[in-house]
Amino acid sequence: MKEGEASFTARFPAILRAAHQVLDGNPKILDDPLSIGFVEGAEESEIQTNLERYQSPPLVQARAWFAMRHRFAEDSLAQAMANGTRQYVVLGAGLDTFAYRPSQASSALHIFEVDYPATQVWKKERLAALQIAIPKHVSYVPVDFERQSLAQGLAQSDFDFSSPAFFSWLGVTMYLERDAVFNTLKTILSMPLSSQVAFDFELDEAALQGQVKRSIAKASASAARRGEPWKSRFKASDLQKTLLDMGFREVTYFNASQAEERYFSGRKDGLSLNGAGHMILARV
Ligand SMILES: C[S@@+](CC[C@H](N)C(=O)[O-])C[C@H]1O[C@@H](n2cnc3c(N)ncnc32)[C@H](O)[C@@H]1O
């Protein structure tokens, strides 16, 4: 990532979430009509014009994954809200639309979007161009996870460290050095009991095989070409153990086959994760 520039890799999942709305059947894995046109390239006409590309197996699989990881985080957030959580921290928010979708859930929360300052400036410009006002209950928290602690960033905002919070961290850990990943998790661990974090991670190359290994290698090479190389990957069992050793009370590993069963079974549009995608839900 170039100093002072907005993240390029934030665009791709945003465009594919829009393609999910436009091209896939109902019910959607993630209901996100606001994603259509949210960023340049995510317009319905643009997606329909490039149908061959968007209906190619790698992009169908990628959009299934981008939609699913948000759905998993938002379903987990809904459960946390049912138990009283009222703060939602979106780490590496990119062009996440949750805070701007009119819903009871988003208005009942104080939402903190944490990201590189330059990515936030770009997002605000997009919101202004779309005439979407930033709701009063949404705070922007500029943080570079490699240079600054999440705690320092949140301390500059009106975040309440004495109340539980739900954190999502989607499509970010692979772009950070391991130290930055664990330092951020330590901040989350210092939050009140019942705070939670949902995040995805990339598996160690050695744990991959066949078609999944080839498609992950392509995704990693493409990120590197864009100047945002992947820096950390994990073995699922090691990561779970490390989180428990750090002090998280409950650590759930949610893999692609569990996600397939929970969210994709019975679909008639062929949308599938095809074995890719790994998430953790950890509770303080
Ligand atoms: C692939 S995008 C994912 C965006 C969004 N969470 C989504 O799923 O659509 C990665 C996000 O992580 C942010 N990011 C990457 N490295 C970062 C760092 N060192 N500090 C803060 N944000 C970072 C980028 O700005 C970008 O918004």
C-alpha cells in the first residue's frame, strides 16, 4: 500500500458484493442493495456489461466468500446485540455499507469505522457523491494497525472502553505483519467480558491443496501486484490455540464446509465457496 493512498484492495470486495446483489438468486447471502454503485465499477450497468467476467467460476466463488464473511459477522453481531452489546467496531472497514443501510440494527449501535486515513477520506468522498449522510451514531477512527495501537486510535474517539463491543475484521489480517495482528487482538482482549471479534484469515500455503491452492495463489499474487502483499497466514489449529493461550475464553473456527452448510445449502444458483474461506469468532 502506498503511503497516503486509499486501499485498492478495498474496491474488489465492494464490487463483488454489488455483483452478488445484481447476479445471484434470492435470498441473498448478504442483503446489501447499497453496495450497487457504492464504488466506481459497482454500477449495475457495468456489471451486466462484463457478464462473462463476473460469471466466471473464480469471481462467482470470490463473491460468495465476500458476501458470506459479512453475513457471518453480521449474524454474530445480531446475537451479541441480543445480549446487550451496543458498540460495533468495523476494523479495516473499507467500503463496508453496514453503517449506512437503513436498519434497526445499525441505528441501535454506536459504530466505529477504523481504517487507514486515506481509505476513509476516499470513502467519505464516495458517500458525499452518493448523497449518503454519515449517520450521527457513526464515528471514523483513523488507525494504521502497523504503526499505532487500536487502543490509541479508539482512545481518540468517543469509544466506551467500559462497555462490551463487537469487532469485525474482514479481509484485513492477511495484509498485516503477525505482530500487528496480535497487538490488535490484545486490545480487543482488554475489553469487558463478552466482547467479541469475528475475523477471517488466510491458511498457510502448506495446508492448501488442488484448485483452492491455485486460486488462493492467484489472489495473493494479484494483491502483491497492487502493492498490498499478504504478510501473514496461519495454520487454523495454531491460531485457535494461540488465541486461547492469550486469554480469549471461547474461540470458534468456522470453516468453508460449515459455512457452505449454514448459508449455501439448497441454493439453485450454484453459488458456492468451493472450499475457500476461514473465519474465527473469539469471545473475551
Ligand atoms: C481487502 S480490504 C477489506 C475491506 C472491508 N473490510 C471489506 O471486507 O470489504 C482491506 C482493508 O484493510 C485496510 N487496511 C489494510 N492494512 C491496514 C493497516 N495497516 N492499517 C489500517 N487499515 C488497513 C485497508 O485500508 C482496507 O480498507
